[in-house]
Amino acid sequence: MPPSMPSLRLPSRRVSIVLGVASGAIATGLVATGIGAAHESENTVAAAPRAAISTTPGQTTTLSGVSFKLRWKPTDPAAMTALDRVVADKRTAMKAVSFRDVAADATDLRRLTWKSGCAARTAVSALDARVKVGAWCPDFRSGKNDEGSPNWIPQGVATSRTTQFDGLALSWYHVKDPKAANPVTDMARLSVGRRPEVNKTGGYHSVQLAVPTRDASGKVVARDVSVGLGGAGGGMSAQGVAEAPQHAGGVSIVGNYAYLADTAAGLRVYDLRRTYKVTPGSGLGVGSDGKFHAHGEHYVLFEVGRYQFDRTAYGSCPAWTVKPQALNKQLCFSTVTYDPTFPTPSLVTAEYKLSGGLSSTRPARMVRWPLASNGTLAASGGVVTSKAVYGTVTPNIQGVAAFYRAGQGTTIYYSVSGGGATRPGRIISDRAGRNPYTLTGVIGGESFAFDPYSGGDRVWGVTEHAGKRMVYWVYRKSLQPAGDR
């Protein structure tokens, strides 16, 4: 775990990542996968609330009267305009592409190797012995050792089955010096590719995340390199691009937008239409050759804004061992997932806490943030109000997924760590009306993502420890008791 808008149409039945079925809209954008459209009234069923938060891990209770707010803050418009001028300059060799293009690019492709060829498969072997698991390790070739890198750490996983992007994405954060007393997280990226197939090798590209910025004088500046752009208004530099220093603890993709969890601050938003193919080279920005580079990668994606948590009103995210001051205070954003199955399509955030930071009166909280039909969060005056808040005393929550069914309510799936780099954690399935169901999980398990598929719904996950890195899926039904599928 960590050390810390143009219109689009939403999916119509269990589209993109984690959780299940959205209301109306983007049915026309769905890839033909045999998924039928469905919408269920918000009043169809009310999950029976438990009288109090149980002290049994996994038991989830709706917290009545508790809510939170996020406020939209767009990336500096002048910086975005300046970025457009950089892109328009042919000398920078930047080409706008879609995530679909990235996934289809066979040039310099990194590999996802099926589990039988991975030493890292020990990370999923305990779960694989109980249920069917599809699993792949990221590239371990010399010079591309994502499986064993001490600097790049995978955290989030997302799937999408829309016309914008039909594939899989992982979020990673970069540690500048892993051996430092206080390691610094200085970069983040996504790995983007087609969904890998069973018994086959898959592939992916790394997409660097960046933020356009300006200096005090209003110029768009970046690290140390610049290039004059003639009539662009006083010279311009792709220096104007700052790296995105964040933990990237979870990622969700909804249509044209990628949402990344920012532990203490809320959610960062990346418009997939702000993805550019660039020339591989060192640094982030325009190099001495006049071309734009993104730390050796072929692609860069720019942040367009943030949904910020009001830390002045609610208090800041405390340490993992510290209980929040109140149920409606000091929220953390350790992971994020997308739930299109709920009558109101939503993003769901969850917070990571160690057992000492939890109690039945100060639980870990999961928050539903309602989505608008254009894929942004539903806001009034730029303010987003939570749809529901849930509590659980489950410690070590690295990821969640949820699945809603009329007459049954919402089932929440927890990815729970606890075994360090040597022992597997747990996967807990929880729903009101029955006891939590627990399976031995994976070693170093992180976020979850729900993938609707006509051949059987799947929950995807990713493991983080060097030498034991796998991206994997299990059938959703196999995570529940036999009589409850």
C-alpha cells in the first residue's frame, strides 16, 4: 500500500471497470460483447441496514446522516491553452491518439506473460488452488523489468468495454529512492493494453501522467529545457509540464475519463482525449532536439482537473493508525472504483486503515460519488455531494468492487492485505442479510475492478511486491458462497 469536460455518454449495462451496471446512455458506445442493456429503479430495493457496525471484518453498514463533498477545480485554462500550442507546433512531434490506439500499437510493446511462465505466480498460487484464476506477470525482460523494479510500484487496475477504450489499465507510482529513510513519490503512470487472453501473451504501453503548469510570471515553463514557438506569445516551453506526484492507489475509467485516487486530496481527472504519442527520450517536456519527451515512454496523458476534498472543513486524512475524529471527518482516498450496476452510476472510494485506526464507532469508510450522464461527477455549482457512505471495521482494505442486483442489494468485495510480501491476504464478499464470506487471497493484493463479460463477470486485481507482480482475474461468483451466486 502507499506511503500517502466535454460531453460523453455513460455505459448502459456493466461497462467499464469495477462494479456493474449503469443507467441509460452510451449503449451505442459498447463494444459488441453480448451484454444486454438494463436499468433498475433506485427504489427497487433497499438493503437492510445493520443495527450497528459489526466488529466482524467485512460487515458493511450504511452510515445514516453522514455525507462528504468534493469541489471541482479545473487545471489552469491558460496552461491548457499553452499546451495546445505546444501540441500544434510540428517540431514537437506530438500526435493526439486514443487509448484504443495505444492498446493497438505493436511498436516496442511490453509483455504480459501468462502465469505458467512467471516466477511471480507464487503471488496468486493460494487463490489459484481454490478457484479459477487468470493471471499474467508484467514484462520482466532486461531493460523493461516492471515485474522486479524497486522504483515503479503497481497499485490500481481498471477495465473498459467501450468504443473509447476496450482494454485494461494499471496505475503505478514511482519512488525516487526506495532506500531513503523517507522515500519520495515523484511520478505516476498508467499501463494500457488490450485485455490479455487465457494461455496467451498480452501486451501494454506505459503512459506517463503529467500536469500542465505555469510559473509566477504566467509563462508555461517546465523542468530545464525549452523551445521557442515563434508566434506562440513570447516563447514557450514544454517545461510547462509538471509530473504528477501521487500514489495512484486506484484508477477508474468512465468513458473518456480516467479517475485516480489522491490519498489526502480527492480525485485527479485525466481526459483520455488528452493522450499524445511522443518521441521516446529523457526528461518530461521539449528536449534540446525540439521534440516532446516523457521519460522514455511513447505516450503522455494530461490532467484536466481535480475533485478536491475540503480539508479545511473536514480535516486532513490522518495516519493509517489514527481513527478519524468523527464519522464525517478526515476522509482518505486510498482507492477508487467504478460502479455502473447501482441505480445511480457512481465512483466508490475507500480508505486504507490499520486495525488501530478503526473501531465500531470510527470505521473505515466507503463513499459513493454519483456520476452525471457525461461521465463527470454530478455536481451542483461545482460541488459534488456523496450519494451514500458505508462503514466497516475491516482493516487493510487495498481495493473494493461492488455488484448490485435488484431484490438482493449491493455485494461488496474487499481486497485485504495483511501478509506482507510472503503470505497471502484475504478476499471478503459481504452483503446485508448474510455473513461475510472469506477466501484466502493473493500476496500483496491491491485494487479491484469489475469486468462485465458475457462469458462470466470477472473481478480483476493486481499485486504489488517486486518479483511477485501479477495482474489477475477471478470469476465474481467464485468469490461468494456456493448457495449465493
